[in-house]
Amino acid sequence: MDTSAKAAPAADIERAREAAGRLRNAMAKRLVGKRDLVDGILTAVMSEGHVLLEGVPGLAKTLAVRSFAAAAGLEYRRIQFTPDLLPGDITGTLFYDAGSGRFVPREGPVFANIVLADEINRAPAKVQSALLEAMEERQVTMGDRSLALPSPFFVLATQNPIEHEGTFRLPEAQLDRFMLKLLADYPDEGEELDIVVQNADRTGAAGQDFGPAGKVVDAADLVAMRNAARSVRVEREVAEYAVSLVRATRPGKDGRKDLPAQREINRYIEFGASPRASLALYRAARGGALLDGRDYVLPDDVKNAAPAVLRHRIVPSYEAEAERVDVEAIVRAVLAAVAVP
């Protein structure tokens, strides 16, 4: 059993479940057919992680973040990343106050509860690094002062997978800072018909002007959700399964070589996931269990969370690129190769 998890009172667990349900329902009123995306955002928030969201334009990525911020009653800011952006445009800068005769900090848009970094791969590396440092340290340094970011603090960064001209690819070491990488897929035919029928007459881009959304949870509910997620029980065998999945992505001495399927996988991986992935998978599984109304983790919770945790942490080999084996196929192969307890 997970002896490090401190059990939360039953009332707190129930409060967390009810709060998660209200958030799900509030976001579902604005988003059609985005249950996996909604659950991924809620899981990351409960686990105090950040999300990288990939998808072509028009798939409600921004709307999803705005909807969550409104339903949670949190301060939300959107930063449009462009090639001419400077680190100070995000974190803020010092300016001279003539009245006091000294430099004082002027906070940038990163000082919010929820920050949408739109098209993060369109800004140069120094700007990306400034945001990722704030994500990791939960603070910003200006001059000789360190300013704490608000709590809760959640970053959702988006990137467009179909355009590469004028973009700056995020290095793998920086991608590792995101707890989850979620994919925004096209809706199916029925869902797209619902979108058209319900929203075609609304104003705004793609009919997405839904007006103000009602707040359905408060700060105490969010704290209860995080505390409840930390208290979800994880049996040792399930934790070992999570670690085994991550280690199976490593082709070197740490990777499994005793299974034929594993040896085949190793051909397609240049670099695998770090222990940070093991921690992220462990936490994401707990969040998924809580969203399903349980205070204990099943192996299926680990398996369901694995693609979002691993897909941005695996570097395919040259052989994989030559044979057109993508990361999604590698993750599926890893899940198939590792025995479920």
C-alpha cells in the first residue's frame, strides 16, 4: 500500500468528487465531445502539474481553458507567443519610480492563476525558458527580488502540429516540465453537427461567444480536490507497474531487454522518459481514480494515464523516423509489452 499517502477524511473525498463533477458538467456545457481533454485538465490541476495541448486551430483549445477558469472562479490570462516576444513581456520587468527614486517590479501576465501560453513554439528559446522557469519554480526573479506566483498556478501551453515555418521547437528537456501532453482531436460527425446546430448563430470566432460562465467551485473546493488526490491509495504492485512502464521506454542499461517485444521497442527509442515521468504517471493515475469516484488506483488508471505522460518524453530513434513509427505507436507497444498486475 502507498504508505506515503495521508488519508483524507471521507467528507473531504466526497467534497472533492462533487467539485470535480460540477467542473466537468460546467465545461461540458461549453465543449462538445471533449471529455478526455476536460479530464486531462482536471487531473493536471489536482496534481499541481501543467499541460501541453497539441492540435490544429479551431478545436476549442482556448475555449477549454477559458471554461475551466470561469467555472473555477480563477484569474485567467492569455499570452500570444510571437517571434518578437521578450522574456519581460511574460514575467514583467523593473521600472523606475520617480516618486520613490527606486526601481519597482511591474508584474507581467504570468502572474495569474491560469495562464494560456498560446502557440508556445512561436517564441524563441529564451522566452520559452522564462515561462518554463516560472512553471518549475513558481516564482519570478526581478533584480534582487523573487516574487511568488499566485496559488493555484496552472499553465496550459498550446502548439500547432501542422506548421513549422517560423516556429522554435521546444527542447525535450523543457517538454519534460509539462506533466501531461494532451491531443485535441477532430470531433466525430455527430459531435460536429451538434457544434454547428448549437453555435452557428453565436457571435465570435467559430461561434464560441458563450457569454459569462457561472462559477461552480471556490478556492476551498480546489484545495479539497488536491488534498483528496494526494490521499488516493496506490498499492505497491500498481506503483511498480507505473515504474515498469516508464523504465520500458529506456533503451539503455535501464531498459528491459529480456523480452522479444521489448528488444523490438528499443530499436525505435533514442532516449526514454526520466524519473520525473514516473512521478507524473503516479500522480496522474491518482487523479484519474478520483475523477472516476474511487479512493484507490487500479492498473487501468495507470494504463489510461500513460499516453499523456509519456508521448512528449520519448525521443524516437533515426530508425523509427525512417520507418515512420511515431511516438503514439511506440507508447502503444510499451503498454502491450509490460504485463499488467
